Amino acid sequence: MNLYAVADVHGKKEYLDRIERIVRDWKPDVLVAAGDVATRRDAAAVLDRLDGLSVPVLLVRGNMDPPNLDSLAGRYRNLTSLDGREKIVSGIPFAGVSGTLPVPFRTRVCLHEDRELENLRGRVRRETVLVAHPPPLGVLDRAFGMFRAGSSGLRDLVLVAEPILYLCGHIHEAAGAERLGRTLVVNAAMGRKRSGALVRLGPDGELHVEWP
């Protein structure tokens, strides 16, 4: 499978233009948007553009998205929110959790994080691609180059469930790929010179990441 991962699109026209171009040129099997897809002002217009892509789009909600982004996505033929569900694409299971609450020096997924992460744990296994907006604590999460701002709850889940791949964003300046135990974490935050990540999942579980 070839997947194209992005995060922190924030509804920007130039980022959406880039996404459309990369999907057209690289022809991935799926696009995964790991939160902060839109803003509260432009969500419908952004989802309209994503729905028009030639590949299925999986997404989770970030802290800058409208609270009803998951339900809005459900109105579209080509969009699927991963919050609270598993989606199989080309034989690969995807699972995710929506939400992000930035707190001083840390991030929580939601007010009832323990319950949500326990529910998520039941959907995550070794072959799963896990999608959340914040990175796990201590991995690709250094905000402003100064302090760690990831999620301790998601870190604990990854170390126990060991999904093959974890896609996230949120900390724009920390885009990149890094291992947490057996899991490859990819922060796919978009930026002025960053267009997300292209990830190839081989039949034997090998992973290869490119930065278009």
C-alpha cells in the first residue's frame, strides 16, 4: 500500500492545491488527514475539495477543526472519520481518535481521555495504522524547539499495542519520522516547505517514507 499522510492543512488553499497535485501525480491508495484539516469558518468548503479527490480520504479532528467535523465528514461519499471506528483499506486496518486539548507542556485527546483511549486500544493491533492529531509524548513533539507537548496517554497505548505506523501532526515544527518501540511515528504536518509524507507499506511490514 502507498498512503499519503498530511496534517495541519488549516484549510489553506495552497496546501489543498498541493494535496490535489500530489494525489494526481503519485496516485496513492489512500489519503490520511491527521487533524486540523480545516477551520471553523471553512470546513464545508475544505471537505468538498477533499471529497473530490480520486482516492478515499480518512481523517480525524484536531484542535482547530469544528467540533462537528466527524459528523460533517459522514455526509460525504469519499470521506471517513476514524474517530471511534476501524476502516480497512486495501487490507490494511486504520483506527483513530479525534480531538486535541493543548494543556501546559502536554496534550490530552479529550476531557474523558482514559475512556476514549481504552476504547481505542480494543481497535489497535500490530498491523494497524493509528491516526491521531497529537504525537505521543517524547516523539516529534518538541514545541517551539523548547518543550515536549505530546500525549502521554497515546504514548502508553503505542508502547502496549505496538501499531505498525502512527500518523499525527499538531507540532508543526517537529514534522518527521521517528521510532517509538516497534512503531514508526510520522508527524505529517504541512508547512511552507512541507507537503506531508508518502509512506509505502510493504507486504512484509517494511516501511519507506518520502517527503514530497
